[in-house]
Amino acid sequence: MSAWLQTCDTAGAVLVFIGAAICLLGVIGMLRLPDVLSRSHAATKPQTLGMLLVLAGVALRLRSGMDLGTLGLIGFFQLMTGPVAAHLVARSAYRTGQTGQSELLFDELDEQLTEER
């Protein structure tokens, strides 16, 4: 095995490990944080970054065209669906009054919702 392939394999393993650790921190944040808005933040930001790092690490290990295309599609759909789903969960929690609105510093959505009625 050449030195270049060994370097790619090592870098891939490091990226997979770092991505998995970031995903683990996101899960711990989802379990430990107190309210819906904080949990939705912990569900999207670290999970998306961790998934992209894992995909980059796997791409360095596999190195074939079909695999790279599949990993690219997985990353694209992860970037498109994760934050949108968290936004919808946070918006529905806000509308049902489960967000602890007394703790919000700015509540711009309340002004928009009262104008619609």
C-alpha cells in the first residue's frame, strides 16, 4: 500500500472518530438541555456537522465513484432535511406554548402572529 493511501485511510479514520464524537455531544445536549428550542439546536447543529465529517471520513476510505456519489447525496439530503425538520418542531412548539416564552429575549414571531389574526 502506498504512503498516499495510508495517509487517506488514517485521515478518514480520524474524521469518522471526530464526527462520531460531535454527534455524541449533540445527543448529550438533547438529553441535558431544558427546553424545546435548546434541544432543537442541539439536534441540528452538531448532528449535521458530525454527519458531514463522518461522510468525509468514509469518502476518504472508500474512494470509488459510485460510493462518492452516494455519500454526496446523503450529505445533501442531510443538509436539506435536518434544519428544516428542527425549524418545524420549534415552530409547532412555539405555537402550542411549550417554549417557555418568558425566557425569550426577543419575540418577533408574536408580533407577526398577532398581525395575521
